[in-house]
Amino acid sequence: MADAVVVGSGINSLACAALLARGGWSVRVLEREDELGGAIRTAELTEPGYLHDIFSAWHPLWVGGAAHAELGEELAARGLEYLNTDHPSATLFPDGEAAFLLRSTDANVAELGEDWRGAVESFFPNADLAFGVLGTELWSRDGLGLALRAYRRLGRRGAAEFVGDVLTSSRDWLTQTFSSERAHGLLAPWVLHTGLGPDAAGSGFMTQVIGVAVQEGGMPIPRGGGARLVDALVRLIEDHGGTCETGRDVERVLVRDGKATGVRLVDGDEVPSARAVVANVTPTQLYGRLLDGHEELGRRFRYGRSEMQIHFALSEPPRWEGDERLGQTAIVHLTPGLDGVSRAVNEAERGLLPAEATVVVGQPLTMDPSRAPEGAGMLWIQLQELPWQVKGDAAGELEPGDGSWTEELRERYADRIQARIARHVPNLESSLRRRVTLSPADLQAANINLQHGDPYSGSLALDQNLLWRPLAASPGHSTPVKGLWHIGASTHPGPGLGAGSGTLVAKRLLRRRLRR
């Protein structure tokens, strides 16, 4: 019998299992799909020799996170190598001008002006508190300790001001901090990567955190694709006696006398656990499928905007017009700026296809040319401002039909995005070998946690964020069932590859054992 059974094999599951296995626990990871890794997958999606990162692709949160700090050397010993860049991010505006987020304060001051220095200098004195909010089990003794640290350092009024700053919107923070609209347009798209929009509560705090994190940490990716991280974690787990099993679809958490005792699979097989069941699922699955008697909690949980991805295999590297640094930059956002991001978010949330979406253009070959044939090009495109149920087209060009994501709607919307990119990359269409598009419906079909094509596994509106994630009625990672723990993007600290929730739960379980 395993000490812990982990449901799902996403980054939080694998980090949790690895930490527990290193701590002396026996663990079994059960994955319903035929491949481990959850939203980390590398495959020849378009053409032979082109290794595309499907779903997630960029690893700054992992490399800068607590799990990597503890496991990094062991993972490197198992073949994991990270590559990085001095040009992590840029925004390209419709007029062809660009702004860049670089790797030092002085470089960013040269790019954005002295406002950047002021922003960084105001952030760093309390950076430990800011990152602590995202790296602490808030509903715990550690969370209380973080609050007391803030109170002792800042005083009552200062602590209240800090909380107020955490809740400010990106629009308010950007317009109060930077005089340049180019700076607004450079930073505003990053809030989309946190599941928020620039006018949402908490988005200003996340803009600051990401801006500093990108400057300090860059945009690292594993050599050979994101799946190399999965491979290394699985080897680490197995080397410590754990197992990772595919094709093992869990349909029920077994409960006896109010305590989780294991799981039952769809084929009827039962897998017992001696100490814990750790479920990397959405609240919809946890309370609507895996447990009896808590269905209302699952019904309350809301999902956010949907996503589309487009993967391009090119016969040659993209040739950007304008600043030559664009061809060296890991992630280029195409947007008119702060108002453009806000408008596209608003259109999507009203059920419309945005007329001018924020286009995330990822260029993994700028760091890792091994992912494509010599002399070739590759683009990873992410669109984070889409509705699940399409009511109309803000541009008035596409007919939504019954509102579902059909193949026709998917490809016609991808045509619009391709044309946007081609205005800045003149050789895009002449060098195009193959394009593969994944609509919100495709994402949901590929991964059960991507409900409604939401890449962040649930809305991050304030009532489902921070202290209240996943739900105000069930915050944190404990559940109404003793010994059953809830992790994943649906739980605090939310989405991304930082493995925050898996790390927090693993450390909590290991600490409990030590106390015994």
C-alpha cells in the first residue's frame, strides 16, 4: 500500500510526488491519459523534426519556484538542462514600433525611462511579502506568520496599504507608475498570463510580480522541449521507489469514517493509500465526480476565458520588420496597448470574438534550435481572450453559427490571427509548411482540467483568487474529507508551472510526519 496516491500527473502532481518520495513516502501517481505531464507535452505536432510544446511552453515560474530550488540539482543529474535569453519579452505595436523587457534594471531604464527604476525600487523592499503571498499556504500558521511579518514591518496603516496595493488593477498601477503608453503596452499583456484582465482586481499586483520576475529570471525553457522536465521528475520519483502510471482513470475517492483511504478506477480496480490522497483536478471534478455529498461546491466554481493555440512549422526563421531584436525575443505580444488588451478582454467576456486580440507569439528556437530542422522556423501562438460560447464577432466578419467551436470557426479565426502576424513577418506565409490550430473545444478534449478551454482551470476573479481560491466556501488545499488534499491550477497560488500548490501540500504532509 502506498503512503500517498496522487491523482493526475501535471506539474503540481509530479512536484508533490517527487518531494514526498524524497522525504521517504511511497507514492503512486495515476494519470488517466496515455502520457504523463498534464499540460506539459512536447510532440511533432506539425511536421517530423518540429518539436512543439503543446499547451504550456515557458518555465520562469518553475525555475524561480520553491520546488526547483529543492529539486533542481537532482533533476539536472537526470538530464534536465535549462536555456535562457537576454531578450525575454517585447510588445510590437500596430505602427511597427516595439518596446522590450530586458534582464537588468539599467537596461530597462534605458528602454522605458526612469519610471522603471522607481517601480523596481518601490517593489524590492517588500518583495519577500509579495512573493510570500504566492508561495505560502495562506490558511495556515505560515499564512498567519506572513501577515504578522507584514504588520511588524509596515505597521497597521502600512499593512493596510500593502493589501490595498495587492488588490489594485493593472490599469491603475500602470497609469500611476509610468508616463509612457509604450510601457503600459509592454506590461499589460502579461496579466493575461495570470488569467486576469488589466481592469481586474489584483491584476496590478500580478503585473508588478511578473515584470520583476521576467527581469530577474528571464524566460527559461528546457533543451529539447518541456517534456524533458516531466521525464526528469518521473525518473526522480521512480528512483525513490515511486510509480507513475498512465491509462489509470480515477472515478471515485474512497472514504471510510470521514477519511480518504484510496481511490477506485473506472475499471473497478481499487488503489489504497495509507496516509493521503492528493487530487490534481478542478473543483468540478473533485466535488461533482470523485466525492459524494459535496456537489454544490463543484457547481459554484466558475471558469474563465477560453484559449486558442496555433502552431506554425516554417521552412525558415521568421523575418520581423522593424527592430532586429524582435527575432531574438522569446515572447512577442502583438497589441495596440493597454486599451487594446482591455477591449479584447471585454469583448471575449461578452461572448464575442475579439476584433484585435492580443497575440502571444512564442519563439522557442531563439534559445533552443534543436527543436526544429536546421535552418527552419517555428512559432507558438497563444490567444487568451476568447469566449467558450461564441455569440458574435466584434469585427463583424465571422458567423458564429450555433456558438460552438466548430472546425470551420476555428480555422477562419486562425486565418485572422495569421494575417495579423504576417503584417509584421512578411515571410510567414511564404515559409509556412504546416499550421495546426487548437480551439477551446480541442483543449478541453485533450485535457480534462482545461474545462471550457480555460488554460487556468478556473476564473481568477477576486472571489476565486488568493485567500478564496478555489472557493470561499472551501479555500486552501484541505477538503471536507480528512486525508484528501486538493492541488492544481484551480487552487492557490493558481495557474502556471511553478508547482506552488503541489509543493505546499507536500511540505505540509512531510511536516506533519516529522511532528509525529
